[in-house]
Amino acid sequence: MSTIEKIQEELDVLVQETSQHEIILYNDDVNTFDFVIDSLIDVCDHTLEQAEQCTILVHYKGKCAVKTGEYKDLEPRCSRLLELGLSAEIV
């Protein structure tokens, strides 16, 4: 077995063991684009460009994964989005 294959196997196992969740943001007819963009920058640490892209996806597709990570990191962020009046959930 080559070194590259062994490293790849170790990486595959590590990725499988890390439990990743996503915050899904849903479209609504209440909040403005600017408010959603500002919220994503503040709560999810997005850049302006990331927040704009996610907001456009939410608008046209109905939903978008806005943050990926461990549940313990995502839970307070999702709660904050909900407090701001946005529709979101962790999956």
C-alpha cells in the first residue's frame, strides 16, 4: 500500500467520524434581502459575497445550506436566526 493510499484511507475515516450538520435557511415573504444578508454576516460569519449568494439561492430555490459544522456550534447560530425572524433549521 502506498503512502498516498494510506493517507487517503485515514482521511476518509476521519471525515466519516466527524458528524456534520447544516443550517438550512428557508425563503419567506417577510424579510428583505438586506436584512437577510446582514443577518448571515452577523450570525454565520459570512462575507458580504457569501451572504448575497446564499440570499439569492434562498429566494430562487426556496432554501439554502448557510452553515455547516458540529451541532453544538450550529445550535446557537440557528436559534439566533430564528430570533431574528428568519426560517431556519438544523439538519
